[in-house]
Amino acid sequence: MKETINQWLEQNASLPGLLAGGVRYPDETIFIPPGAAGFPREKLENSLRCIGDTFQVLKLNHFPTEYVRWIFQNSLLYCVRRGDGVFLGLFTSREPDAVDLEALGRMLGEFPTLVAGS
């Protein structure tokens, strides 16, 4: 399953306006495709660990844990969590014209439905 998700993310990593992204698995392993523009790998890994903690807190407090978005000064962070605990974190530009919003929506909708061999 990891291979399928990792390949899928690599194939979609060139989305216009995508600054960086990665996947975190329930065993706490992380996959980050090459090319995170301006994002040091260790910062992205830390962000994914913090997102994992946030999903846990949301779950403990009975909040929905499938989708969250954070708004930062220079970027947006979209996160989608699958039923098996795997989650995707994507940093995008805040400039709406810089991001292919249709493709981003497709990615966020497709991620939870990925199965091995898809």
C-alpha cells in the first residue's frame, strides 16, 4: 500500500502552486517526494508529525478528523486523513491564481480512495 500511495504522490507532486507535501503512515514513517520548493525536509517532517498529533487531539475531542485546512501568512496547508490512519499534508501558495484548484480538489478527493494497485 505504501508503494501505491508514494507513487501516486510523486506523480501529483508537480501540481501548479504546490509548494511541498508528504504522507505520514500510522507506523510514523513519512514519505516526501523530491522537489519541495523552499521547504527544508526536516521542517516538512516536523509539520507532518505535528499534523499527526493534531488529528489525535481532534479525535479525542470528537471532532471530524477526515479533512483540515490551516491558513498561514504565505501558504495554505491542506490535510486529508484516510480511514486506515494514513494522512496527506499539502502546502500550497495562498495566491489563488497560482494554484490549480481543480487539480488540488481532485487530489484531495482521490487520496482517501487509493487502494493497492490503483
